[in-house]
Amino acid sequence: MGSREDFRADYGELLAKLVARRRAAGVTQEDVAQRLGVRQNIVSKYELGEVRLNVVQYVRYCRAIGLDPGELLDSVGRY
């Protein structure tokens, strides 16, 4: 089982990939916020890791940017 630091690194990797995919799709934080029914600053906090995404929020975020939620999960934490 990995250490807490391993999990932080994996979560950071996941966030970086989410942001990159959002940007590549041409979707703004405001677009995501509107699709999720939250304020833009909440999306910013998700992306900065200030507020952790739970599983349901992660799935909704992925769908808001047109991404299959399983696609990124499969690539995170591979050594």
C-alpha cells in the first residue's frame, strides 16, 4: 500500500491531467461551473487542490468537459 505522499502525488497528477484536458477541449472554468451548477471559484479550488473532488464530483467534472471518467483514472499512479 502506498504512503500518504504517494496518494498526494497521484491526486496532483489527476488534477493536472483534468486541467490539461479541460483546456484542450476549449472549456473554461466558468463553463464547467455552469454545467455543474456551482460558482467558478469552486472549480478553481477543485483544480488547485484546495477542495478535494469526491467520486461523484469527479465524474460530473469529467462529463462537463466531455471526458470519460475512467480514461484518466486508468493512467494515474502507474509506476
